Amino acid sequence: MAQQQNSSRMILMITIVIAIVLIVVIWPLSMLGKASVKTGSTDEAEARIQPVARLELAKAPAAKSDGKPRDGATVYNSVCMACHASGAAGAPKAGDKAAWAPRIATGTAVLINSVTNGKGAMPPKGGGADLTAAEIKAAVEHLVGLAK
Ligand code: HEC
């Protein structure tokens, strides 16, 4: 009897170890595969707007982190374009003057605040969790510039 309990405990432990290995090793590896989809492709845009991809998007570094602030175009291309190039999720399309005019009229400070805290379907910082305030401002100015 005691012997039997021991072996079923063994099996349970082995199952738990396998489950942990699966979660700790295989799951992040599969995430890596997804993260390496080519930047700028429509595949990536589609992948990013899926709600499941939201978490990944938030974790994805916007660009190389060499300590230098990224300029507006770089931030836009790596983070904001996923929605603003296509108008995904109801995002005002980059360069669409009619869509941007009423938003630009509220003032840059309001727009920066919307991006920083998130608005509607746009996650805080547009999903670029590592963006600095200066980078957000530059990206907003870049988007505003495209719509002028
Ligand atoms: C997940 C999709 C998505 C991403 C990524 C995204 N946006 Fe947006 N953005 C939206 C949507 C949707 C709206 C419209 C929100 C609303 O008005 O309800 C919006 C609105 C805005 C507005 C107007 C805010 C206002 O107050 O009217 C600005 C400015 C903006 N985005 C800038 C950015 C910048 C800069 C980035 C990158 C750092 C970014 N967005 C990334 C979806 C996105």
C-alpha cells in the first residue's frame, strides 16, 4: 500500500516537472518565434492587432535599446504603425487629414496624454511599454506632421 502511494506520488511529480519544463522553456520559445515576424509586414500588423497579441506588443521593445532616445519616425515605425498605418481598431490613419484635424485641434498636450494613458482601443503608450515621455512626444509630433 505504502509502495503504491509512493509510486503514484512519483508519477505526479514527474508530471509536474514536465509541465514546468513546458511552461518555462517551450512557451517562451514559441513566443520568440512569433516576435520575430518581419517588421513592417502586413502579417505583423495583423498579428499585432489581435487581442492575444496585445500582451506581446506591450512587451516588445520598440527598437534597439542603446540608451539613445528614438526619434518620432522610429517610434512610429516600430510601435504606432501597427494600428495607425492601416487604421486598425478604429485608429485615425496616419496622413488622413480629416481624421486628424479634430484631434489636432485639441492640442498636442491632449494627444500626448491620450497616448501615454491609452484611449479607446489604444493601449497605454500605444503598447510600447518602454517608451519615454520624450519618445511619445516625438511620435505624436511625427503623426501630427503626417496629417498636415
Ligand atoms: C493597438 C493599436 C494602436 C497602437 C499600437 C497605437 N494606437 Fe494610437 N490610436 C489607436 C486608436 C484605436 C485610437 C483612437 C482612440 C479613440 O479616439 O477612441 C488612437 C488614437 C491616437 C491619437 C489621438 C488621441 C486623441 O486624443 O484623439 C494619437 C495622437 C495616437 N493614437 C498616437 C499614437 C502613437 C504616438 C502611437 C505609438 C507610440 C500609437 N498611437 C499606437 C490605436 C493605436
